[in-house]
Amino acid sequence: MLATITLALFAVLLGAAILLAGYRFFLVMLPIWGFFGGLWLGAYAVTLILGTGFLATTTGLVVGFVVGIIGAVLSYLFYMVGVVII
């Protein structure tokens, strides 16, 4: 219960920061969220393939960080391509 409330409070505070800081905060946060999404995706893929715990092996960490960096770069580049198209 406490974890759910803490996570919800964090989400509300993050949403308020994005609302109030605007475009500059969005440009900083976009690659960060892309990194964490890629980190989760890479580490989860290794977990499924090897059958180990989440981020329990060095392979999971390395693959997670590599996919995370790729996710950060792609999130920024796709945003810039979208701006150019519009």
C-alpha cells in the first residue's frame, strides 16, 4: 500500500514538474525515459532468454545499458524527425 502511494505521489510530482517547466524539461527528460525504457527492455529480454533474475547477471546489466543507450538516442532522434516532418 505504501509503495503504491509513493509511486503515485512520484508520478504526480513528475507530471507537475513537466507541466510547469515545459519544453526544456521535456527535451532533457525524453532521452532519460528512453534510456530507462531500453534498460528495462534489454534486461527483461536477457531474463527471459537465460531464465535468471532481473538484472541478476552481468550479461543482463551490459545488454540493458547498451539497449538503454540505443533507446535514449532513438527517442531523441525520432523526436527531431517528428519536428522536421511537422
